Amino acid sequence: MSTREQLMEILEELRPDIDFENEQALIDDHIMESFDVVALVSSLADEFDITVRPKDLLPKNFNNVDAMVELIERLMEE
Amino acid sequence: MKNVLEWLEASAAKNPQKPAFIGDKEITFEQVMTWAKTIGTTLAQMEGDAPVAVFSARSATTPALFAGIVYSGRAYAPIDATLPQKRIQKILTNLNPSLILVDQESHARFLKLASEIFEDRMPAIVKVDFDELTITKQDETIVSLDASNIDATALDQIREQMVVTDPLYIIYTSGSSGNPKGVMTSHESLMTYINAYCKVMQIEEQDCLGNQSPLDYIAAIRDIYIPFKTGCQTAIIPKEYFMEPNMLFEYMNEKHVTSVGWSVSALTVPLSLGAFEEVKLTSLNKVCFSGSVMPCSALRVWQENLPDARFVNQYGPTEATASCTYYVVDHRVTDDEVLPIGKAYENYRVFLLDENNQKADRGEICVSGPILALGYYNDPERTEKSFVNNPTNHAYPERIYRTGDIGSLDENGILHFHGRMDRQIKHMGHRVELDEVECAANAIEGISESACLYNKPKEVLVLFYCGDLEKKGLSLALRETIPGFMVPRKLIKMDALPKLPNGKIDLKKLEGEM
């Protein structure tokens, strides 16, 4: 399964009401709430074996699925 | 002192040009007072004395709206415009306001809601625009927000008639039947709490409070009224910073935030996101936390990073004006420790009643004194059930509030907390009745039965359900009726829920399946 597919599974479970394929400003438009980000960061740690550091917790890294995939892949290489 | 406005007026007289609230804007004490008096004058000319519903942004200008309503001699009921429409509808049905106040940010959103909620009996809507500095009345007349539109004589007359037990606000909280409860609190209760809190936290004029909670939420009363009383300042911290600890701490340092009264999760969430690793806090020295049990593993990290700060554990419900007891943490905690909830605040009486309604060292935590809420608005039935006469006093009426929490007293007279008697939980700082989540789910077409549980270690609400509806459809439907924080993030569909011999759902068995 690709990173993207794996991420989509996590997101679908977390917030089935959000159209993750099309939303571009998940954080800036307050579509995702703080509970979601906390739950997401812990799922990413479990699923991808990565640690999201405070400096990565920027809206631009979580505003859409592409940005999240990019972040995950970067952290997996580190 | 019989009215919170006296506090505001004294602080505005002393430091008129000092910003009282900072955030999206900077609002001085004089501006808060002048705007509030203008709003008060305008509202006083309108009919009725019922509580006023307020829809406003989490903005530095919002306290002026609240104070404006108080100047008009009424109580205010703040409502979050981003709540699901059905919930707003339930709140407005209970409140039945004849007057609604909105700010420029919530106006459009509210009008859309209003057209669907109110059919024929539309209440009067007054819009306050803090960008244009105008008040727009129902009939489209515009009043500018300046001192020339204050009718001091009219405001004085209103004040003269007010008494210390007059209602100040109504704050809505979760109710197990599915209908939110409006907790109505007086000036006296609020002032008693603020006085006691400032003493324990040692708040002074030079302090800056960091506001975390939404302004319609009970925890915000500190951030709104402590500046009135002490002349200190409140910084309204943008919500999204709580997901980004570096930005959060940099902001707090820049604004010189010295004191916070936060929910436990506001302190633990930044830690789980790596707070203190890259940015330190330089000005914070007083930390009060409340809302749920503080894990000492998290408190230890805060203590290590702020070795000179004062940490206080506060306990208490909205019905007792946000609080009952406090515990000043007087030592470095260890990870497996459980903090006591301490002793009663000044002018609070807190005691335990056992199952025979006798005073005991272990039992239900009960509270009495001037901090008791006036009751649940427009809800005599639930008011009578929770606010009862002290069963140990047969000589004269003495109202107490039964919290539904279990406590015990140790040999030093220090109170400890042992959980709920019913199914209410605390989730990320919010009070959630698991029954209410089930009520909402069971009311959805295609759901036959459901059981809601809380996975505490993971901080996730879990809903087991039976019915035709798929997870996505259920999640969407729930979001239409209950606030986002109440919507379970984990939904588990079952063919049948496990039952006990008496036919009730076997919650213990479901716990094992979370």
C-alpha cells in the first residue's frame, strides 16, 4: 500500500465527514480540530514509525493530503 | 460591591489607556467601558428584560458585548455560532430570547441559521460592528459606538435597581437527556469565585492571563472578569497555536503571559506534540489546571521546565461557578502520584454526604454558599433534582448542589477525588454525558441501538452501534446534532450489542472490545 493510501485510511477513520481529497486548507480553515491533530500525530507515529517534531507542526504541513504525504516521506528518510 | 461593572469602572478610571484584552485587536479598559455603556444604552431602549443570546467571535472585543448587556440590566447567554444547528436550536428553545446580539463576524452565519430556526417569531437582532464601530438595530437605524451615545441617567437608574443576586450569565453545558442545561449564575457568585481565585493564584495588576478556552465556555469567566477586578490584562491566544507548541510558547513569551487557567488537556496536548524541546517559556509563573484529572507524568515535565512557577489543581463544576476546591502543588510530583483536589476556596462550603445523606469522610461531594448557581434556566425539574435542601439541616432552608462526584477526606482534611457516580466523563476539557451521545445516535434513522464508552488512555470516545447505517453516514448525522468534541472518533458496527441477563447493555464486555 502506498503512503498516500495508508494515510487516507487513517484520515477516513478519524474524520469520515471530511472530504480529504479536495480540501486544501484543513488547518487554516479550522476543518480539522486540535483533537484530530493530536490523534493523527499519534497514528502517524504508530503506522509509519516517524516522530513529528514541533517544528514540523505547521499548518502548511497539514493543510492537505499532499502536504502530509510529503511530510511523512521526508520524516521516513530522516 | 454588588455588580461586576463596578470592577470595570474602577479599573477604567485607574488605567484608562491600558489594553485590557489583546489578541486580534487591542482593547483598552476605557474602550471596553465606553463601548459597553453605548451598547447598554441602546439595549435599554428596547423592550423586555429577559436574557440576551450572544453570538460572537473569540475576539478581544467580546467582553464589551457581555458588559454591554449587563449595563442594560439583563443577563447574557453566550452561544458558539459554530455549534451544529440542531444544538443551537435546542439552546434557543430553552432560552427563548426576545433579543439577540451578534458581532460583525458572526452576523452572516447567524442570519443563515436564524432563517431556519425561527419561522414566524423572529427575535429582535442587534448587530455590533467593532470594525466600523457601529450598532445596527432591528429597524436598520445605526448608532455609532462612542461616548456621545451614552445615556448616563438611564444607566444609573438601571444600576440602582440591580441587586447582587441578579443573574449575570447563562452558560450551556451537556445534559444526559440530550437537552443542554443552561446554568444561570449571579453577580455575587461570580465575584465570590474571582476574589477567591485571585487570592489563591496571587494575581495582580501587572499580570497577563493567557486565555485558552472559547469565550462562551465556563473557563473563560476568569479571563474576562479578572482584568475587570485587578486591572490586569488577558491575551486571547489563537486556538490553532495549541496544536503548534513552538508558536504557542513564542506567542506567550512575546505577550509576557504570566498566568494561565487552562484545561488539563491544554497542558498535556502540547507536551505530546513535543513542547519545551525547542522553545522555552520565559514569563509564565502561575499555572492553574482544571476540568479533569491531571496526569502527574505531564505535570512533572511542566514543573521541570518552570521550576519557580506556582501550580494549582482546581476542581469543581459549572454549577458552583466553575469551582469548589483547590490544591497548591507544594512539591515536585512523581509520575505515579494522584493529586488531591485540596480544600474549599474562600466562601465555599464543601462537604461529603454518604448514601444515607449523613456527613461522612467518603461520599458524594456537595457544595453550598454564595457560589451556587441560581439554577438551570427554564428547567425547574432538573434544578430541583440537583439543587436540593441540605438533608442534614431540618431547621431552615439551605440550598446545596450535589455534584455527582465521589470524594474522600484524609486525616489532614484534604479532599481527594474518586470519579463520577453516573456516566459523565471529561474529554479534552469538555464535559460529556455518554447518555447524551447515545440519545443523539439512537435518534438517527437507521440506528437501532448504541452504547458509548470512553477510552481514557487514548482519549477517544467509542460508539458501538447496531443498524443499517455505515460509519460515515452515522458520523455525518451525529455532527448535525452534537458538538464536534462529542462525536465519537471511533465507530464500531455490531450485529447485536452484548446484553446482561436483565436486558441492559453489557458495558463491561464492550469495554474489553475497545
